[in-house]
Amino acid sequence: MKKILFCILALYSPVSILIAQNTTNSPTSMFGLGEISTGEGGQYAGLGGAGIALRGSNFLNTANPASLTELTEQRFQIDAGIMGSYQNYTQRGASNHSVTGNLNNLSIGCRIIPRWYGAVFLAPVSSVGYAITLDEEIAGTNGSTVSSLFQGEGGLSKMGVSTAYLFDKGLSVGTNLSYVTGTITQTETQGNATEETSSYKHTFYADFGIQYKWAIDRERFFVAGAVYGYSQNFRQENNLYVSSSSGGEDIESSLKRYRQCLPQFFGVGASYNCLRWMATIDYKYIDWSRMESSQSNVSFQNQHRLSLGGKYTPDNVYRNPVSLLLGTGISNSYIVIQKKKATDYYISTGLNFGLRNNNVLSFGLKYKGQMKVPNGMQKENSFSLFLNITFSERTYRAKIQ
């Protein structure tokens, strides 16, 4: 029970702990909500982002809450993961790199009563992190320049509750109820003057999932799944602070609020599972049409994301199995800068090590690159490493029958 108490305390600590460290240092994270988390993590970190049709007895899958109904009875399942990333940026012959890391996922789930399951979770939604220096020539001088430093940090995180119900014949439905919150701070420093904008955003959000499991025989089954989330506007508190180290009065004022929202989305997925291997495919459509930009040269476009993944277990599948994961995915960015846009692709792999008492230690490695990058636009690529532990704790029979 000590494991469970520790995780509950961690879940209900201030959400700012999760976003204290950014998972990006990309300059493009200054736009919109920042760099959006694609949800990789847990045991499926090596599957290219697929998860809509995945389920397992020791597997907490927040990508589709309906999957909770596969959890082992009379056990708490606890899932915790961290990630680190090396990112490289190139534009017009100049390049830069950064290393970031953060908590990636934390969740606890169990069966509440027969056919009804629940979980609590904490996860990142987006991240902002950049530092850019620009040298501009001063008009009327003989080549003199002034440097401006642009910095940004912060992001959004969510904490919430998942619940799922198992109907007859393998049909499950579920929902995630989340509170999403965070602060994004952007600063411009030029000489002695500093201008800082701060935006605190928060909202409640709900998304839904359904899965149908069709058993072909004792060792093979097929899963079909679908997810949906509706668009929800953020409540915002936007403020401007202007100060100077050379003296003078500081200025503080409120800023105009442009519509910022969590996007509407829907997705479908399918997986085929047998004793030694599994194959899955996901498609997800994300609608950003309700987002407003505060800059005329920046706009937002809808996203299409396709993910493929597979898992193979070569050795003993019953006693401490080791599984190899492979995956790939492709998606367009939701940010369009000066009518220029790029396409992101992902290649991932991972290992799951089965331990005693149905516990699992997981490693995932993902490469993210870009193709069809317009001339003059920054090109990004990165390597991300995921580490996750899933363990269980037996519940009291008297409380959960």
C-alpha cells in the first residue's frame, strides 16, 4: 500500500511540478499552445504513437479509456514514466541543439465493482521552451547593432479521472474527465528594458472512447476502437509587465484575449493480437479551426495523424517475457508560419521486460524528423528516450469483490 499512497500524493501535488521542466526548446513552441504532446509513453512508447485499439491486463492506456476494462481484477495497476529528448534545429546553414527531460505519465487504475473500472492520471499537454537572440542594426548609425533576447517557458498539463464500463460480448465504453491548466511566459529583453507577457490558461475537458474485443479463439483476438473529444475554450488571464533596470516606473496591464482552445478530435484504430505478436493501426483527425492567432503571419491548420505499430515476443510468453516493439507515424504540424508548413514523421522502437507479479519495465526510443520543409523554414529533428515502470498492488478482497 505504500506504493499506492506515494503515487496518490504525487498525482495530487500541484500540476506546476509537472511543467517545471520543459520537454522542448523549439523556437516554434512560441506559437499557439506550444509543442503538443503526442501521448507516447507507458508500455506503448515504441509503437509510433498508436494506442486507440490497445488493451491489456497490466496496461493503463489513457489514449482510450475504454481499455481499462481489461485490467486484472483485485489489483491496483500503477504506471509511471519519464522521458528525455535531444533536439537539433537547422535553418539557413546555422544549427543548434538542446537536451530536455520531464515526467511523462503517472496513473493508477483498478476495478471498482464488477464491470466498472476507474483510474486517475497526470500527463503533459503541451510545452513551451525557447531562447532566441536577434541582432538588429540601429538606424542612422555606422553599422551599430542592438541585441534582443526572446525567451519563453511553461506549458499545459492535465490531471483527471478515467472510468470505463464493460458490457456483454466484449463491448467497453469509457471517458476521461480532465482539468487542464498551465502558465506560458514569454519575455523580450533589449538593453535595460524587459517586456514580459504571461498567460494563465485553464479549463475542464472530457473525451470518450469505445472498444470492442472479438475473441477468435483462446490465443487470438481482434480489437476495434474509437475515440472522440470535443473542442473546449480556455479561460485566460493575460498580463503584460514592462520594466527597466535603469529606473523609471514599471508598467502592468491586461492584454487582449484571443480564442485559445483544446481541439476537437476523433480517431479510430484496430489491432490483431495473438500469443507472440500484435499489430495495430491508428488514424486521428484533430480540428484546430477554432484557434485564433495574435500574429497575422501565423495560422493554424487541422491535423491528420497515422500511426502503425507492432510487438513480438520471441521467448517464453508466460514467464518474464521480453517483447520487442516497432512503430512509425506521420502527421502534419498544426502551426503554419507565413503560409509555410512541414510534415513530421516518427520512427520508434522499444523493449518491454516482464518482471515478477505481472510488473513491466519498458524502454522506448523515438526519432522525429521532418520532410517537405519549405526553403527558409527551420528544420527540426530529435531523439527521445522513454523509461516506464508498471507495477501492481493487491487490493483487499473485502472491498473489491
